[in-house]
Amino acid sequence: MNNEVLASTARALVSKGKGILAADESLGTIKKRFKSIDLESTEEARRSYREMLFTTSGAEEYISGVILFDETIRHKTQGGVPFTELLSKKGVIPGIKVDKGTVDLTGFPGEKITEGLDGLRERLAEYVKLGAGFTKWRAVVDIGEGIPTRFCIQANAHALARFAALSQEAGLVPIVEPEVLMDGGHDIQRCEEVTEATLKEVFMALFEHRVFLEGSLLKPNMVISGKKCSKQATAKEVAEATVRCLLRCVPASVPGIVFLSGGQGPEQATENLNAMNALGPFPWELSFSYGRALQDPSIKAWKGQPSNVPAAQKLLYHRVKCNGAARFGKYSKGMETVAAR
């Protein structure tokens, strides 16, 4: 494990004005996305869709890395170029989601634990050979009646830290993703309380596992109202609560925080990121690692048709450009009305 290389990669992933494209949807998730456009989820359709995303001209101006799925990291373009090679040549770092998804946490109704630690060391060695430069592991913490329990938070924090330590041993930068879900009816104050408790537990576990923080990134939720809450917080309220929570919990040695969009709409996710960066500067970079919030407009335009690729790519470019501006707190609603390049 070379700490200098880890720190350099982590810093590159949060380069000024850039963020990460999450294209690591599991087979089940991509099937749902394709169903929304009446497209069957075949391996060729998945490969073709990812190729459309990764060959978007100019996206590398605003994208520092791409998170891939196990199937995708093995895929090639129609012309036979491995996706990892295609991305690397554009100066984009390929990454890989290494967890195996969530299952019910035994004895704790309504709570989940993430699986995938068994055999992880061997899988990481293979991903290095396939060209990965970083990894990602997602844990979920739900808010509801009587949950989350402290045990659920601790169990997931332990798994995140174990994953991070193993990733760094393999020379890969871990993106630690503890997601407090926004699905419930809770208000922003409750979200802040749970997010703070979760992040404190996660960093305690990372310290205990001797994870090199300078060579890691955090991918948290924003502190936001639950989707079913009658009072939805404004971008200003989300920014202030999120920044306050992070300043309390995240050590300054972490190079950057790459937010997940977590079900926010594309413009909402950009607006909230922009409002946070407008409050800066901070000890760490505040960036993005969005999936749906970058891809949704593109997938709807693409519809599985090769003739729609230019229109879909134009929409992806527009979204990454808007989020690139949000990295500096310089995004405005007016950018949405200006036609993408």
C-alpha cells in the first residue's frame, strides 16, 4: 500500500470543478431503469447504454471518475476498447462498486446490512488488474419508528471500515458511502440527528481499522427532508444543515466529500450542491457522485435507440456542466434554460 499514490488518486477524484459519475447500477436496478423506457435489460443493451454515457464528448471536463459495476468493468466498446481503457485515456479514473447489496439485518426489523466482505481481498486484486483506481461500498440507514438502532449503525460502520482497509491494502481509494435514506416522512432535523450519529460511528470505525483518511473519500447523503415530509427544506436550509453536520463529524484530513443524490431530482441535487459550495471554503472539497441525477434526462432521451445517442449525450453533458458550476457555487437556474452544447 503506497499512501502517496492513494492520496494523489483521492485528490484527483475531487479535482476543482469535477465530480464522479455513478454508473454502477446492479442488474436489478438497471432493469428498473430500462423498464421505465420500455427496454429489455439484456447484456448488450446495458453495454450499449454505458458506452453512450462514457463516449460523451467533453464530459471529462467535469467528470473525474466513473463508478462501474462488476459486469461493466469487463465490457468493451463496440470497437473493442475496454471501458477502463476508454475512460483512462480521457483522464477519467475508473472505479468499481464492490459491495454485494443489502439484506435484512437479522433480529432488527426494518434495518439492513450490506454484504460482500467474504472473498473481497481476492476480488480487489482482480479489479486492480482490470484497471480500477478506486472502490465504493454502500451502507443504508433507514429512518422510521424506533429505527435506526445503534447496533445497525455500528454494524454497517464496521463493514464500511473493513472494506476501506482492504481497498487501501490493494492500492485502491475507498469511497465510503453511509446513506441515510430520504424515503420517510421525517423532517430535516431528524435527518441531521441520524446523519451525525452515523458519520461519527463511521469515522470511529475507520480510525480503529487504521484507514488512511488522506487516501479515502466520503459519499454521504445530504441532510434533507424525507420525501413524505409535509415541509420540504429549501436549498439554503439543506446546505446549512449539511455543512454544520459535516464540520462536526468529518476530519479535515479527508480530501473530499462526494454527495449521493439519493432520489433528488437532477436540478434539485445541483441546486443543493451549489448552495453548499456558496457557503465555503471548507477543509475538504464538496463534490458529487451522482447516478440518477446525472443519467435520468439521458436515459429518457436515449430509449435504447442508436439514433438518439447524440441527444442523450447532449443532455448528459449539460448535467455534468451544471454540476461542475455548482462545485464553485456558480450554478444558476438560468443555466437550465440555456441549451446544452
